[in-house]
Amino acid sequence: MEKDSIIETNRVHFYYGKFRALTDISMRFQKHRITALIGPSGCGKSTLLRLLNRMNDLIPEARVEGEVVFEDRDIYGPDVDPVEIRKKIGMVFQKPNPFPKSIFNNITFGPKLSGVAAKADLRNLVEESLRQAVLWDEVKDILDRSAMALSGGQQQRLCIARALAMKPDVLLMDEPTSALDPISTAKIEELVEELKKKYTIIIVTHNMQQAARISDMTGFFYLGRLVEYELTEKIFTNPSVKQTEDYITGRFG
Amino acid sequence: MKITRRRKEKLIKNIFFLFAIVSLLILFLIVLFLFREGIPIFKEVTLWDFLFGNEWYPTYQPPSYGIWPLIVGSLIVTFFSSLIAVPIGVMSAVYISEIAPAALKEVLKSVIELLAGLPSVVLGFFGMVVLAPWLQETFDLPTGLNIVNASLILALMAVPTISSISEDALYAVPKEFKEASYALGATKYETIVRVIVPSAFSGIMTSVILGMARAIGETMVVLMVAGGAAAIPESLFDSVRPMPASIAAEMGEAPFRSGHYHALFATGIVLFFMTLIFNLVADYVSHKFREEGSGTL
């Protein structure tokens, strides 16, 4: 594994039953960088994202070939516990999905399961995570109120804070702004750029401007294949593959 | 005369209104009748003595109309049947909706539905012919028709109610909550205990209360297996006479509009209020603990 990379996929194929959703994906995700995965619907980018923390395990009849290397071992190896992987590789979903619990209990859900029990530690963790997610000032007086009472954008930042409370190495984001208004989207984008100092972020997005604005590396997927994987600047100014150019200029997709 | 579209709409609306009002009207008439036939008993006995009187001797001279033993009988079999049925019903719902493999899930679901469809007289028969002799021999009792027997059979009747309504509630928990939990490194069991069950809590509580309402109103089973003794029980192996059993057993014998007849109707009123309370509580709980849906905007 190369020095600056944190996750590598080697010749990964992925199947839903008989359907092959991903074909021969080999990618290196770099530490403390934002990598954007783009491509038309159904191209496999979300599938790849969910492969990286074994969320696809939850789908019956899903099957993986090849290896996904994280911390020098294949996370699909026989002795790997997916629960441990998910603690280190956090995830934020397309639709904000806070638990119907208080804001405080949303943040402490994961840490409590990992054995953080002391009240003071939990309180600190809540403040720290909410500050990192730039939500603290808005909710510090209503921590015991239901997370469901927050706006969509706040809920999504809460979900980010909840993921950060686990102190993950990598944060996977699956179209985190597609259900949000432009102002909330801008806030989340700002936040993501801030977070890359401490975390590695891999983000799936349908919004090409978003990929161009915030990511360092961009991978373009089409029909389950990785068509092009390059520096974002290069992809958006001078793509080497015609398909990529057609997609980002809006000729298809 | 040409019917205009507007008139047609109005006509359809009225027809539906009529059907809606019919069921309401029937219910109202039943309640009215129940009260008309039940209230006269209070010319012979005070409400207090009726509810809390310890002696139910409606055919003695002079008769005594205290239904406290019947109320206690009803409550006690309801309580113990719930004690058995609630854990079984809820746990089986959790297993079916969250743990069981797809093939087994279908089998279990249909078995439980089948259990719900069993006529109560069949269950009562089972209690009488199989369970009662077994209880009698095993515990060396004067009779196997007692609280334990009735509670077990009533539990058997309440389990399908509790299980199927709980299962619906668990099934309705948004997939997003589960995903969020797994993504935070929760195991399957942590997800069930900390996310899925709490999210479905109001539905589970509703199922429990409806299951209890089913047990308290059930007639045939308690008539057949509770033993029929109108006395406050001293042990779990004593016979009791729950209210529905008393009404069903005695109504045929009670002379029309006699004191006994009115007393049985008044017992019906008490039963009516009890099930009403169960339903109101179920309604309240299902609203009170309703978790708001997943992250909507």
C-alpha cells in the first residue's frame, strides 16, 4: 500500500445476485483528501461507497470479489469484524436520518456502544462533535430536545456530528446535500472542506459543481466501471476520456 | 330530469355518509339498550355495593349482587395472561421481523395468523380436555379448571394479536434508522434493542393493550376453563368466574327483567367501560409515544 493512501480497492467486482454492479474497480483513496465519486444514476458509485465500510453486507445476495485494503488488511478477509470497520469508517447518508431521540443521545449513541460511559466524557464529546459539525451554537441550549425538531440542514449536520463522535479515520458521504436547500448545502460544503484537515472524505455526488468545488480527486463511473480517476482540476478542465467530457459538459447523464 | 355532475357528487357523498352513520347509530343503540337494562339494578343495590360487594348470590332469597369477585376474576386472568403473552408476543414479533430468515419468516407469520383464526371454543376445549387434567394430576389439585389454566389459554389467544400488531410496528421502522445504527458500528442486537424497538415502542404498547383488551373481553375460554367459582381467589390454582363467563352462563337462566337480569346487564356495563378504557389508553399511548418519522425536511 502506498504511503499517502488510506483505502485501496484491488480489482473489485460486486454483484447483487446475478447482476454485476461493479466491474474491476481499482482505486487508491488518499489520506486527508476529499475524493468525489461522480456518474449518472445506477453507475455504481453509491455501491462502491457502501463497499468501503461493509454496509452492503446488509443486502441479501450481495457478493464481493477482489479486495478492499484498509490499515494493511483486506476488510473482506475472513477474520475481519464489519462492526470494527464501521467504527473506523463512518458514513453520512443521502437523507438526514437522525434517530428519534434527543440531540444529545443521537451523538452519544455510537460512543456509548463503544464503551464511553462517563458523563463528563460524553458531554465533552457531544460539544466537540457538534462544534466540528458547526452546529453547536445553534443547538447548545436544546440538547435534550428531539433531533426530529431540527431543520433538514441541521439534521444532516447532526448526522455528520454523530459520525464524527466515533472519531473515524474516514468519512463516507452518500449524496449528503441532495435533500437540502442551497444554503444548507453551502454550509455542509464549507464544513466538508474544514473536515478534511482531520479526516479522509469520500463523497458521492450528483452535483458536478459540488465535486468541482470541494474535491481534490474525482472518479467518474459509468455502467459499473471506473472510467477516469484523476485530480479534480484535470477531470473538469481536461479529461482524458471522451465519455467523461461528455458527462461533465452535460451531453449525457 | 337530468342529473347534473354536482348533484351526482352530492348524492354519492350522502350515500357514504349514510353508511358511516349506520354503524355509529347501531353502536349507540346497543349502548343505550345496555344501560336501559342495566341501570334498574341500582334500585335494589347501591353502585358501591354492586361493584365492591363480595357476594354474588343472584338467585338467593334475598339475593346479593356484589360483582367484586367477578371483577377480580377478570382482572387476575387478564393480568397473568398478559404476563405470559406480552413477552412471547413481542419477542416473536422481533424475531419474525428482524432476525428470521425470509423462508422461516413466512412460515411463522402464517402459523401465528392461523393461531389468531382458531375459534375460542376450540382453545377452550383444549384447555378443558388436555390442560386441565394435566394440571390436576401434576399439581395434585381438586380441579384443573383454574386461574393458571385460563391464563394460559387466554395468553394463547392474545399472542397473535400482540405479535402481529408489534410486527407491523417493527416493520414500519424506517430502514434509514437501521442503516444509521449499523454505520455507527452497532451490532444487529444493539440495533434491535436501542433503535428498532424504541422506534416501534408506541405500536408495541398498542399491541399489548389490545391484547389485554382481547383477554378481558374473551368469554368462551373463561367460561370453559376458569372453573366458575364466584369467590375471591386465594391461590393461582383457585377457580374464578370472570365477568363475561358469568354473563354467558347465567343470562339464559335469569328471568326477564328480574334483579338478576338487570345485574347481569350492569356487569356488561362494567365490562364495556373496562374495554373502553383499554382502547382509550391504547389510543393515547399510540399518539403519545409516536416517534416522528425519519429525517424529513
